[in-house]
Amino acid sequence: MQGVLTGFAVIAVVIGVGYAIGRAGHLGEHGREVLTKLAFHVASPALLFTTLARADLSTVFSSRLLVTALSTAAAAGVFVAVGAVRGWGVGRTTIGALCSSYVNSGNLGIPIAVYVLGDASLVAPVLLFQLVAVTPIALTVLDLSGGGGKGPLWRRLLTPLMNPIAVGSLAGVAVSGLGVRVPAPVMDPLTLIGNMSVPAVLLAFGISLCGSTMPGRGPDRHPVLLSVALKSVGQPVAAWALAAGVFGLRGHQLLDVVVTSALPAAQNLYTYASRYRVAERLARDSILLSTMLSVPVLVVVATLLG
């Protein structure tokens, strides 16, 4: 249980600092926007590159990855189906689908993997899958449905390749796949810059809470509640059913995939929503509620399967 509590305590403190900064106005009225742009255009691409450049891509070919991919698709698919029926719009539905299935495998998943599962590398398949597959697909949809949806079709299709998040991810995968060793004078500055990503995202998230209403209310109430239910309950249940019933995983392997699936929605989803100016409140409320609910959910999962 220490890993769960430690991971959430770290996140809560940094978000709280962001909230205090926002209330005091130390960063001015554009502080959140500056932090968001810093994370999206500079820090996050550097973090993704350095992470993936050092990763073992052989972890992609595993039963755990298949469980992650299928449970992610199941949770996101349910939200997309409901969003299509209810007419929530492409951008809003895309952000909601991400909040329903995109887990916080970085700043929360790593400490929980260390303290609960005993091995930080266990989040690598989830991290790689989300960065290499889910993120490019989602950003492509957002690009084509938003500001990137103007101009010739070929230019619209190439727009995601100029997205800094996608560029950082794909470059890291290429370096790892080719076995290239990046010199320390290049990697060290990128690592230093990448270390700003998580704090910047959490601080911006905390600032966004200033003056906001209670989560789960207003016009986004139903999308928020649906995404939180799918993320907190639907995805881990789907992962458990697939892992135990289809792939025959038992013991620690079963615990690994269910714990990682029960992680809350990632904070960087709010960065994406802010960058594309779509469903920002939906992303903020979903992340906040799923993070709060994931504490008891992870405790129950670790107790039953641990």
C-alpha cells in the first residue's frame, strides 16, 4: 500500500503547489498557458525521446501488452460509441475516450510499479503502447478535426508528423530500434529538459483548478461521469477478464496488468485538451475524479490479487 499512497502524495503536493501559485497569481494570468506550451512543445517531447531511446522494444511483444491494448480499446470504444450516439463531437469524444483509457503510466505508474509491483520496468509496455500507438492516433484525430483540418488532404495527413509529441516519440523509438547510442552531451541536456515535463503538467493542472466549480457538474457532467466509470472500473475489469480468462495469466502477472489498467487518467491529457482548446473541463474533471477514485480501486486490486 505504501507505493500507492506515495505516488498519490507526490502528485497531490505538486498539484497543490500549482493551485497555490494560481491563487496567488505569481505567474500572471497566462501562467497556465505558458506551462502548458512548455510541456507540449519542449519538455514532453524531450522526456518521451529520452525514455523511449533507452527502452527495450522487445517488451512490445508480450501478452501483457495485448491485454493492455485490448482493455484500452474496450474502454475507449465504449466512450466513442456513446459519444457518437449522443452527438458529443469528434474532439470532445476523442478527449473523453482518452480519459477513459489512457493511464498515468509515468509520474504515478512508475512509483507504484516500484513499490507495489517491485519492478519499474513493468510499466514499459503500457508506456510504449500509449506513446507509440494511442497518442499518435489521438493527436491525428484532433489535428484533422481541429486547426489541422484545413488545406489539402496530403498536408492534413502529414500534420501529425510535425506534432512535437509524435516527433519525440517516434524519434526515440527509431533510436532504440536501430541500437544507436546517443552521446552524453546530447542526451544529458535532453534529460534535464524532459525532467520539467511532469512538474509543468501538474502545476498547470493545479492552476486550472483555481476558481473552478466542483468536478462532475455542468454541461460536461455525463461525459465526465462516463469516462471516470470506464477508467476506474471498466478498464481494470476488462483487463482482469482478458488476462485471466483469455491469456491465462495468474499470480504476479495478473496483478501487474490489472494494477496498471487501474491507474487513473494521465495528467498530460489535460495538456492535449488545452493545446487543441477542446473539452478542457472534461479532461480536468475526469483526471481529478479518476485520480481520487483510483486510490481505493488500487488498494482493492492489490488486496485481492496481491
